[in-house]
Amino acid sequence: MRICLIYDCLYPYTVGGAERWYRNLAERLVADGHDVTYLTLRQWPHGERLDLDPRVRVVCAGPRMDLYTGGRRRVLPPLVFGAGVLWHLLRHGVGGKRYEVVHTCSFPYFSLLAAACARPLGRYRLLVDWFEVWSRDYWLGYLGGVGGRVGALVQHLCARVRQQAFCFSELHADRLREEGLDGQITMLEGLYQGPSSAPAPVESDPLVVFAARLIPEKRVGAGVAAVALARREIPGLRAVFYGEGPERDRLAAAIAEHGAGEYIAAPGFADAERLEADMRRALCVLAPSEREGYGMVVIEACAHATPAVVVDAPDNAAVELVQEGVNGAVAQSADPRAIAAAIARVHAGGLPLRESTARWFEHNAERLSLESSLRTVLARYGHPGPVGV
């Protein structure tokens, strides 16, 4: 089967859950004998050998560009990428080998609209991953009045495209239906790669672990303040905030503001071995985000029998992965006092909560596995529905 995957990022040149998903999908498809083209923006120097299975044909639909400014996505790269995607798909719809399946991320939207425009000529099935569907209020807060309204309109137009949609959380599946999706939604709950059983739970160290790209949505300031408050109840509590990004200065300022330099470290990115070692011995993994499309860090924590602390918020799908008192705690707001109280509840849960977390993970491991999602996608590729669905 001839398949085109479309996303403007490529792991490991940019790091994130969607990047890992498309890389894993591409490499699984070529291993199964499919002809795969990965359409993306260039993120590496000319002539550099790509860190990717060489059987995957990588095509650049645009030049190397900075994707972010101030922690938010720039507008120009999605427009350039959308134009490049349209040109590529139109050329492949005339003469050359036509794709049978085009599988794209909904975001950054213009590439999805491009794929929809080229479909009458290419006559391919169009499948779309919706990691997130933003609310109108979130759009307005993210881009302001005019930009936010335009963003919400473009998202709505993308939802109205005839497609086979994949969603990774009930929150965003419900929002997609509300947007008037023209097509079927298939749930993909698994992105986790790793063992299907957690290690034997042991007593934790008084350590809180945060691991994420440092952008405003991750709310590092609230996380630092919460640890400082929780330390009043939990003797010797320490924390490590792993990550880099535009909020790096904000993180450093928050640590200084609370006089927490002796017990909160911010070492930047960590290699996988070090991060896993800290997760395994941590009291909890802290994810105070206001917006998550999935919440991979919650699953990674539970895979080490370590509870997670998340914050209830309208745009946070990670809350779906945490059961209070079973595999972590849910803070009811981003107020540092509420987050600190959630950390204290995990501490009070002790070893029994860690044992419960291990059981939760083992019960859900198959459902949450990457392999489960890959099987579902491959089945949908071969679905005998009409062209374009």
C-alpha cells in the first residue's frame, strides 16, 4: 500500500508525543512492507543523514524554519507547509504513483486543508489524527481576538472535511463531534512503548519529578510554588524539573522567589536512563499543565509504579488517565495550595498507593500500548469504505 504521512515535525529533530507517534508509525509501516512517504518541514542541515529507517522516504514540503516564538507556534510555518503539501499531493495526483492513503495530523491545520483540496485528483482515503481540539476560549487566549477567531474558524473547517478521524482522548473526541465532524471517530488510546508490567513497588524517596517542554501551558511557576508549600508538610521534600524551552527563565525566577535553590533542581533535559531512574524512586510525577492532548508522562510514571499528580482543567485530557487514590491525585485547580494538597495526598498514600498504581498500569497496559494503536490504524487503512473516508 502506498501511504503518505504528513506532519511538520520529525522526531528526534523536534521532541513530542506526536513526533514519536508518526516516526513509530512510519517505521512500523515500512517493516510491514508498505511504501511510505513522510512529508514534513526540514529540521536538519542539508546533507545530514537522517536518524530514521532508510526505507521511509522523507520529503521536505518546506524549508527549515523556527516553529515557535515565545513558546507559541508561529503562523508562517503552517502556511508554508500547507502550500508545500498541496503542491506535493497535486503532483502525485497527476501522472506519478498515486497514494492510496494520506494520513495527517490535524495540526497545523493548513496541511489538512491542502490534503482535502487535492483529494479529488488523488482519490486517496484521508485519515486524520486529532490530538487536540481547542475551545473558542482557548483560541482567544492563545492568539488574541482576531487571531483567535481565525484559528477557531480554521479548526472548524478542518473538522468539516470528510475524513476518518482518530482521537486520543474522550475530551477531544467530544469536542470534535461538537465541531460537526464529517466522518467517523476511532479512539486510539495507546502511545506507550515499554514493558507491560511495572516493577515491584518500593518505598519512595521524598522527590517530585517534573518532565516537559518548558512552555506557558506547563505552568512551571505553579509547580515550584506547590513543591515549596508541600515541603512544609513533607520533611525533606525535593524536586527536579527536567526540560528546556522559553519558560526556562520563568522556572529559574520561581525557584529564586521561593528560596528553593537548595531543594529544587532544574538541570535541563535528561537522558532516558536518568529520567527513568528518578521516576522509579520519586514520590510522584507532577504534571500541572493547563492543556494536554494525551498525558504520556502519566503513563510513563505509572509504568514505574509511581503515582501522578495532575490539575483539573477544561483543556487537560491527562485527567482522564488519573483516578484519585488509585494511581495518583487530581488537584482541583492550578492554585499552588491545591497542587500541594494533591502531593500531600500521594505522600499519605504511601506504599499501598504505589502498589495500586502498579496494578492500574498492568490492568491498562495493553489498551495504552503503542502496538494497540498501530493495529487499529492498520485495520482502518484496509477498511473497504468509499474513497476519501
